[in-house]
Amino acid sequence: MILAGDLRKGSKILFKNEPYVVADFQLVKPGKGGTYMRTKLKNLISGLMHEETFRSDEKLATPNLEYRNVMYVYKEGDSYQFLDQESYEQIELTAKQLGDVVNFLKEQTIYTILYFDDRPIEVNPPLFMELKVVSAPPGVRGDTAQGAVTKPAILETGLTLNVPLFVDEGSIIKVDTRDAKYVERIDKKR
């Protein structure tokens, strides 16, 4: 249990039998009456935002959440196979369950799955991934004079993103998975 007055950004609560994370909060102290907490909650299952007000002394339940490390193994038809790193159980997820993480699936890479009551609700890739460029048009001399300092590149996972002109096909680049942005080129000798 957690008191509503102790809620902070990132706190997780069980509200209407579903897990929510506090996206924003405001402690309100009116001149008359008790203090209360005005919150914006994000449903961890559906992703929908919800505004709710709680008395500061109100007790809220905490959800039964568990994080597990899994390794992506392979794709079979429309499903993706993962291997739990502790129990060695095979976990099958669909593209809908994975969401945008599909763009960062690389075999033999460890991902984190968030479970709510033994049900997977969210998959998180590593913050940064090193991915190989499989297709990139050559940078043409003079492109920078026109303001185009990036070009599209297709990565080994199928993701297309803009990279600097000096990145060639076969290069390994570091990508920030939070916003799918190029970070740096990794030296090929590594």
C-alpha cells in the first residue's frame, strides 16, 4: 500500500484493478479542508491517460509487477520467440504485444519484459543497440551545401532512420532505442 500523498512521478499503483504509472502530480492545499493529490495516470496495459484526484491520506494498492530478462531467439510466422533467462521457459509474443520494439529485435539480445499478474504487458529493448547498416545510398559530394546532412539507411532489423553522410553500407552504428535516433558510428575493427 502507498499513501496518495507519497505519490511521485513514476510511482506505480493499482487503480480499478489495472496497473497505472503516475505521469504527473500536483499536491493541492486548499484554504479549507484537507489536502489532496491531483494526478495524471497512464494505464500500463492500454497506454491511455487518465486524470484522477485522491485525498492525500488515501491508501492505494500497489500492482503485482515483475520485470524479467529474456533473450530474443527467432521469429516463427506471426509470433516472436523469447527465452526467459532464469526459468529457461519459451515465451511467445505477437507483433501487437511488442509494438515499436519490433524495429529493434535482434537475435541473441537481452530484452526486459514487464509482467502484471504473470501476463506480459510491456517489452523494453536495451537503451542503446549496435546495429548493422544493410542499405544506405552513397553520400553525394555537395549535398551538405543544400542543407541535407543526413540520408536514410536501412538497418539489419528493418528499421529505417536518418544517418550522417559518412555512414556506409556495412557500418555498425549505435542507436538510441527510446527515440530511434542515430548516436554514433562504431569502429569496424571492434
